[in-house]
Amino acid sequence: MTVAEKAAGSGARCSDWARETGLDPVATAGSYDGFLLVEWPLPWPRDASEAPGLETVGEAAAAKRFRLQLVSPADRRTGEHKSREGREGGFAAAFRWDGTRFAGREVRTAADDPGSAALALLADDMHGAPIEARDVLVCGHGRRDRCCGSLGSALAAEYAAAVRSRGELRIWRTSHTGGHRFAPTALLLPEGTMWAYLDAATLDAVVHRRLDPTQAAARYRGCAGLATREAQAVERSALALVGWSLFDGGRRALTGPGGTATLYLDDGGHLRTFSGQVSVRRRLAVPGCGATAGERSKSEEELTVSAFWEEG
């Protein structure tokens, strides 16, 4: 029996099905004006905004098109976390898209009221201290889905142990980022890039930009700073052509009729323009994690860039 058949009939992980099906993760990153991170002890509720005391924070974040993410240091096991009331405080950070990256600022939070600090970050883009470190967020939200809950949690712990001596990186286990069918997945900040089908070696190669750009593009879900799926798809084609320096330049995109998109890149002061024709490659019924035969309530439109060119 194939993995796909097991996923349909015996409740296998949807990420197993996605790998065997060859599901392309392109243009599945979502689009946000910012990310709001709040350190929160495990276990997490199904939705980040359901954490006690963060209901108002979730509403405020959504109103500003920020995605609320609960985070926990990836080198901590569930049993090592104290209750929120028993902790000295935690961490909150807001990252805002500036056209090149998600610039971040952070504060320490009070153990009994982390929401107030998070709301202050949302209200004032100069509140808190600038973030100099890079943040790697691996989705490990077990109450939301079993793919990230098992595969993602294991990757977060393994990678945190491997990079423990590298102070410029902070490794977090985070709540649902979407796309658990591509588990294990990760979000890199300040780049705002999302990645699929990871293992520790591949994640490290992505973080340090050692992976061949063409190979990296095959695991790239997109940059959350771009507004449309079509723009994200064209950006991935540009990654394979330009290489990792793509993420160091200012980027804006226009999406036109009929699935066309144009990406404008400030490449060291030189404006480069990339255009592409984006279409739906496949429409697939996606099994949920643990679904039995016939339970495929979700569908997936897998995109492809059928034509891509650089202007001029």
C-alpha cells in the first residue's frame, strides 16, 4: 500500500501524502504586514489567540494584519516549562515588513500580563529594543496538527541542540504557521521567508545560505511580505536565477489580470524587473491528518510559473 493510500484510508500524516504526491510548496506562505511573537509555555491551545489573556492581543494583531505566533525556546522540553504564573516573565516581539525585511523590536513581558507588552509593541512601532539576532521558528503545534506536532517538534529540538553555541541565532518552537502538509516547516525572521520539507541539515543550509539556490527554491514556500500567491511564485523563480542576494534587496510586486505578476528588485541600487505567468498546475483533494477514507474536505490549488523572464 502506498503512503497516499494510507493517508486516505488509515489516518497517516498528510505530510506523508504531500511528499509522495510531490506537492509543490510554492506560494503557500500567506501574506502579512507583520508578525507578533509572544513567549508562552506549553501546551498551547489550538489557536494562538485562545491563550488566556491573549484574546484581545489576537484581535489587535489581526486588525493590523499581523500574525500572532506563540513561541517557546526550542531546547526546552514540555515538562521543563513552569506555569505562566510561576515564571519571571518572557519575551514578545513585533516584526514589521519594510519592503526588504520584517524589522523587529522586542520587550520583556511580565509573567502575569504578557498581553500588555504585546499590545504596546503593536501600538508603537518604536516601542522596545531593535532586534539584532536572527530568529528561526519551527512549527511544532501538536494540538493543531499531528504533522508539525511530531515532525516539527523533533526538528526544533534537534536543530536547537546543533546550534546551541551560535549566539546570533535564536531557535524557537512556534504555533501554527499554516502548511502543515509540508512539515517540518520553518519561518525565518527578519527575512519573513517560509520553508518546507525540512530536516536539520537542510534547515541549517537555508539559514546560512549554503544550499544551492535551485535546490532551495524547491523547498521555498514564499515571503510573507508579498501580497499575492502569484507574486510569491514569481519571486521563487527569481530566487533560482538571482540567488540568495534576492532576500537582501527591496522587493515589491504587482499582480495583473490572468495570473500575471511582476516583481521589482532593488539589487544593490540597480532595479531589476521579473515577470511571470502563473497558472494552476493541479487541483488536489488533501487528506487531513488522521483522516479516514473519503474524508478530504480540504482542497489544494498547486501553482506553477509557466513562463518567466527578466525585463530589459
